[in-house]
Amino acid sequence: MLKGRQDESRWSSPCWSREIQTQALRVVLAGRRSYVFPYARLAFVRLEQENDHDTLHVCLDTHEIQIIGKNLHEVELALQKFAVEWVRESPARYNPQANEDEVWIAGITVNELQV
């Protein structure tokens, strides 16, 4: 369920938000923890698409973020433009089968890289 706002460059859904010209990616984890990563630290993004789920790897110089869900190609394209403002797990009340074309984030992990 994506909702366009007054400004078409900005979109929101229960699990992620797109904002043109954002400077950082906010990652909200379960348990009231969150991180903010400047886009300047982004090394690369890798999308792995399986039959039943997608895995999006967001690799920064100090951390790796792993996002598991469905239809993550849209998030990957927005990351390419540094336009993802925040991501979080989809709330349980939103059924992932409701619309097969919507982004669904089942889980997010953040791991600090050992340098």
C-alpha cells in the first residue's frame, strides 16, 4: 500500500519510505532499536531473488544490512538513487499476500563488519 503525497517524489508504506535527496538511511529494528547510516558510506547493494522471498544486502564500510522480504526490487532501485529514507519490518497486521506487487519486509538484521 503505497500512498503518494502532495510531492510525488515522496512515497510511504508500512515498511519503507522514499524521499528524493535524503542524506541518510534510517533502519528501524524490532525492540525499539534504530540506526542512521549516511549514504556516503554505502559501498554496494546486492539483491538475491528466490522463489518465495528476496534478500537485499546493503553493504556499507562499517556494517552490512540484510533485508528479507518480497518485491524488494523497488527498494533496490530507490537505493540506487539514494532515495530510501527509512526501512522497517512490515507490521504484522499487514498481510504479505494482500497485494503481490507491494514491498513486504519480513526481517532486517544489521551486522557490524570486523575490520
